[in-house]
Amino acid sequence: MSVATACANIALVKYWGKRDALHNIPAAGSLSLTLDRLRTWTEVTRVEGAPSDTLTIDGHPVAGHALERIRRFADLVRREVGDSGAISVKSQNTFPTAAGLASSASAFAALAVAVADVFGLKMTESELSILARRGSGSAARSIFGGYVRMQAGVAEDGADAYASPLEDIDFPLVAAICVARAEAKKIGSTDGMKHTRATSPYYDAWIRQVDLDLEAVEAALRSQDFERLAELVEGNCLAMHANAMAARPGIVYFRSSTLWAIERVRTLRAEGTPVFFTIDAGPHVVAFTPPEHLNAVAQRLTGHLDVAEVLTSSVGDGAHLADAMPEIS
Ligand code: DP6
């Protein structure tokens, strides 16, 4: 049995588009901050003689597409080591999955570490990042803690498409996550990217912009230029959404609470609080701010009818093995 844990991450420069869907290789790089509030614990056990893999998430047995995704992921490791043994996967999240918060990043990063371990496959961190990427692109970044940069690489098989930690950045930021009320089915990232790439007239411009934003965001982090960082991160987020909205038919992840929170963040900044927002493929707004402003920011993001709760998070560490699953209430 192997247990691993990993945190989710939120991208400051977004991944939205693949150059190869089969190997799950991104079309451009991305840059993120790992968050400790959004954590997955995963226990993987070999089940000798079992006919197939099984999956439990937060205590509920899961079948269908999610199980198939796990099976195909485990096959990558099974093929590598020449072992066809079935596994049982138990996964627990420390955040409300029903709310549709990003969970594939922490899930596949933890799974990569646990599955490699259970089959005795020794991997470097770059190799683990590549493996996690095959499960979900954003998971490649969750192998590492803190600020992380993902490179798209040029190799056809994705051998150079992995993430690395950004060393020597002294820019402490924490996050308030404005969780919108759970909604009915939305378009997931994988399908959303595919549809955007196929039909959005802005797609090529978006990919070109990401390369510029990556360099500029890394430079703003290194020079501790908050205003510049705020402008770049919000710009990159809105460009990603504009690109998705311009697809035919357009994909709109925003809800009324999303626009409300954007407005609040910008008002706070205009009043002098250093804070900026970003938004993934859903309605939740994540506000980044230095630690001393976190409580005030979280408070200002509370109060909309469609905001279920505001979670606060500090910086998370990289994916790693653990002794046992914790008790999560
Ligand atoms: C908007 O990593 O979920 O959160 O590789 O298809 O699993 P797949 O996509 P996924 O996409 C994340 C999209 C995003 C931006 C980001 O995290 O960079």
C-alpha cells in the first residue's frame, strides 16, 4: 500500500490549449502557485487477483469515466514496469469537491506519486511531473510547492513537457477562494480547451500572449512588483475567458457572483489593498494578497447570495509520500 498527498495549484498564467491530446501536452507554458487549503490524499493498494481497478472518492465508490481515467493512468505505470496487477484507489479531498473546485491537479499529482511507489517505479521529480501531466495538465505543476513554471517543450512524445519550481522568489502571497454555490454540470477543462482551439477566432493570439505573459509574470515576481503582477495576472485570466467566450458556441464560466467578486477585488485595490484575482474554468474567484491582508480580503468577498463560502489558503508544498491517510471529517 502507498499513500501520497498533493495540493492543488492556481495558475497565474493559464494553461488553455493542447498541442497533443493523446499525450496531453500543453500548447504553451503556464505558471502557478500551489495552495495548501486544497489538498488530496490518495491511498493505492495492489489487489492481487482482482479483475479490475476500483476507485473511491471521499468515501463514495466511483465508476464510469472517472474510473476509466484512473485505469488508463495506472496503465502507463503498469506498462513501464511490466506488471498487470489491479489496484484499489481511495482518494480524500480536504475541500468541497461538490462545489466544482479544481481537483484534478491535486488528484493526479498524488496519484502519480502513489501509483509509481506501489509498483516500485523510481522516478525523478521531472518524470513524476510528466506522469502527472498525462492524467491532467495542471497536475504536472502540483508535483512542486510554491511558485511553479510548466514548460510546453518541443518533443513529440512530451518528454520535455514538465514543470519545475521557480527558485529564489521572495514574494509571499496567500489566497482567498470565493466559492460560488454548486451548479449543475459545466464544461470541463479538457472539453472546453478542445472546443476553444477548434472554434475560437482568438485562440492563436491567446497562445502567443501566454509566452509574453510567462516572461513578464516571472519578471514581476522576481522584482516584487505587485501592481505589474496584478495587471498581468488579471489580464491573462480575462484573456483566457475571452478566448473561451469567443468559441462557437461560447463558453461562459462566469456567474453573477463572479462579476461581483471581480468588482470587489478591483475596488479593494483602488482603495489601496494589494490584491488581484484569477478565475479557472468555473465561477469561483481566487484573490491573491500578501498574508497581512488576507482576513480583510476574505471578509470583503463574503456576502453575495451565490457565494457559498470563502476559503483561505497559504502556500502548499510539493506532492509526497505519507505514512497513512488522515482522518478527514
Ligand atoms: C483553467 O489541467 O484540468 O485550470 O489537462 O485536460 O486535465 P486537462 O486540463 P486541466 O486544465 C486546467 C485549466 C485551468 C488553467 C490552469 O490550471 O492552468
